[in-house]
Amino acid sequence: MSLSFKDFLFRDKKNRVILLIVLGLVIIQFSFFKYLYPFASYIHGDSFSYIDAARQNLDISTYPIGYSRFLRLWSVFFRSDTILVAFQYLCIQAAILFLLFTIFYFYTPSKATQYGLIGFMVLNPLLLHLANLVSSDCLFVVLSMTWFALLLWIVLRPSNKIILWHAVVLFLAFTVRYNAIVYPLIAVAAFGLSKMPLRKKIVGVAAGVLLCSLFVAYTSYQYKKLTGYWQFSPFSGWLMANNAMYAYRYVDSASRKPVPQKFKALDNMIRQYFDSSRNIRKNPHEAMMASTVYMWTPGMSLMKYRDSLFAHRKDTTATEQKKWASMGAFYKEYGLYMIKQYPLQFTRYFLWPNSLKYYAPPVEFLEHYNSGQAVVTESAKRWFGYPSENVKVRMGNGQVWILDFYPVLSGIINVVILFGLLYYVLLKGWGHNRVFYRILIMTATVWLLNAGFTIFISSAALRFQSFPVLLSTMFVCLLADWMVQLMGSMKAEAASQKISTDSTIPAKGELSREVMG
């Protein structure tokens, strides 16, 4: 392909017009959106944790420190939350367009598919609500979309510059969200598909892994200084114990197995809680399946046990962060032990419900503006310079009904992908278009590894699944377009063969003359 990507974007008349129209639509809908939602939205708990970590310039926090570092850097230049939201929105639109036009550069779907994908992404209300959140969700989608586009460049047209940018973007994504822990594995698949020399493949993979490893080592060292032992993510330990509790709740007391001495106090506390919370009417949160209630709610067993340990030690100087981080390794060990003891219950009461949530991720915190609250914390007020702690919308009660279609859409997309991949294999699609085959391999790898990580370890919600849902939507449209093109080419080939066959058969009169002659 002689046309450079830059020329493809800005010198191709069709694409230049599309980009200008997109820019106009982005400005118009963002202006209308900010009229309806004049303040940024917050997840009560998560958002303020990011702001507090940025304000204190912390090296470690409850969540990966990347977004807090971004907020602190941003505060050097701007204080307005509107400018922050505008920047996040422009970045997420730019990242998605970069991915779309990368695909269109290497593979040409029909014009209807191209226009449909661009329209769906540019006019997508999910992007506006993600950008309006003071949370890592939007930034992670930006980095993930950019990272995946760079993977396609590595597979289809690699260069030293692309390899370098890929390592940097992979590192940034790794610092923002734990979901990126599977990204190096996906990158290995991309370098494996690439036609670059083996030495460059090794260097490319090593560069990304090295940067991520440095972040892991630095974070682990900071936790070593805080708690006395090495660990990368206390969050994973709390989550493991939380997940195990959803299975352990349904283990009958008569079937309860003895636990090692070091777990007995915690285990007894958890069993006492389960025995006292059987009434779902009085404890409605117990009706929830595969949630994160046990790890975040004050007064629950994990929090109570942590507080009892520090009270017993009479450690009044320990900060909340130290208390939380100190329990990570112990809770991970306990969670893994309980999962191994009760694998059937874990499969039935955690993996299966979590699979259903992955299949159709709930809208969760995106369902209500500002978590349904009318105020923010003092730290948020100071950080963005609000006149008071009150925030408002011009949309009634702040319920975000416009995203209600997403669980249904996600469910449909997951089913179509599954059967689409099956049909692709049956049709031996790799023999028809090698470029599309490589794009398909990379998208399917993301879909499969993300599904495994989400179902077995993480919690499924729309904001966590925004990147794979949007990517899967693109892929389903491209796969459908490929099948239509394939059927069209097969019909044309069959028609051509028929015409060729007909032309070799003598006409009836000619046949008679040949026989008589």
C-alpha cells in the first residue's frame, strides 16, 4: 500500500470529510451533554480515592496509581472539571477513531459497515458518561483502544517506532487498571503473528514486559516499606477472599471442613456472620450474587477481622491504607484455600453467576449520576474548585436510562461472536483474506482472555467491560460484512463458472450439423 496512513486520513477526500463531520458532531453533542450534566460524575468511594491519592501524591493506593498520577499532572495546568471531562471525551473518541481507521486502512469493509461503525461509536452515549466520570474507566478505554490499534500495526506493518509506542502505551495501561495484566499475553500473540525478524519480536515483547515489571517491582517495594512484605496488589487478596465467601455461604454447617489454625479466627467470624444473615429481607445484600459487598462494606467479616487484629496489637498509629494493605496476602491465601476446599460451590455460586454478569454486564454505577447522590466530598470540592459540595443535573433525578440497552446488546454480541467464530472455522475463512484473518485472531484473543480474567477473578460491570464490549461490537460488524462479501464472491464465482460452462456447450443446431456431417 503506497498511501501513508497520514495521507489516508487527511488527503483522501472521503476520509477528510468524515473526520470534519465527526469533529462537528463531537462538539455539538458534548456541548448539549454538559448543559444537562454541568458537573462531573463520581463513584462514591472510587473517585474520591483517586482524588485523595492525587492530592497526597501517593506512590500506592487502593487502585493502581496511574489515574491518580494523571489527575495530579492535569491539576498543574487546569482545575476545571469541565476541561477534564472534555479532554477525556476527546481522547476516547480519538482512540476509537484511530482503531477504526487503522482497520479501514488495512482491510476494506463495505461503505455501509464503515459508516455504521463510525456513527455508532461517535454517537455512543456510553462514551459521554464514561468521560464524565472522575475514574480510571475512560482513560483505560483510551489506552486499551490505542494499544489494540498498535497491535494491529505490529501484526500488519511493524516498525521500530510502532514497537516503542506499543511498549509505552502497554505500560501506561498497566498502571491504570488491573485488567491490563492479560495484555502482555495478547501482545505475545501479536508479535507471533507479525512477519518481523525474530530478534525484533523478542525485543518488542521484552520492552513491554520490562516496563510492566518495573512498575510491579516499584509498587511491590512500596508495599514492602508500608507493610513489611512484598506484594503487588493487596486488592487481589481482598477480592479473592470476597469471591470465596460467595461460595462458602452455601456450604452447610454439617459439611464445613476444618481449616488451618491460622485461619480459624477469621473462619469462625465468617460462619457466625452467615448464620446470622440468612434472612434475606433483613439482609437484602445477601441476595446479590458474585458482587464485591464482602470486601468493601464496613461491619462485614473481612473488615471486622482486620480491625480486630490491629485493636489486639494496640496499633493506633496505623493508617487506613496500612491496615488495608497488610491484609492482602493473608486474605489471598485464605481465599485460595477455601476455593480449593469447595470447588463445586465456587463454580455454582460464583463462577456461574459471574459468567452471566459477563454475558450481560450490569450498568452498575453508570446507572445513576454521581452514584445517586446530590453532594461530593470536601476533597473533590477543593480539587475542582466548586463553590459548594452540591452538584446538580438538568435531567430530573439523574437516572441514566439511555444506557439500559447495553446489557442486552452485550449479550447479543457475545452470542454472535461465539457462533461467528464457529462459522468462520467451518468456512475455513483464513484462506479467503489473510489481513482479516489476522485482525480476527487478535480480536478473538482479547475476547477470550478478557472473558477468562473477568469470570474467574474480576467483577463484571459495564464500565469495566467497556473496551471489550466496544471492540466486540466492531468485530461482529466486520465479521458480518466479511461473510456478506464472501457470499457475494462465491455467487459471482459460481455465475462465472456457469457462463464458462455454457459457452463450451454447442448450440442445438450446431450439434445437429456436427452429427449429420
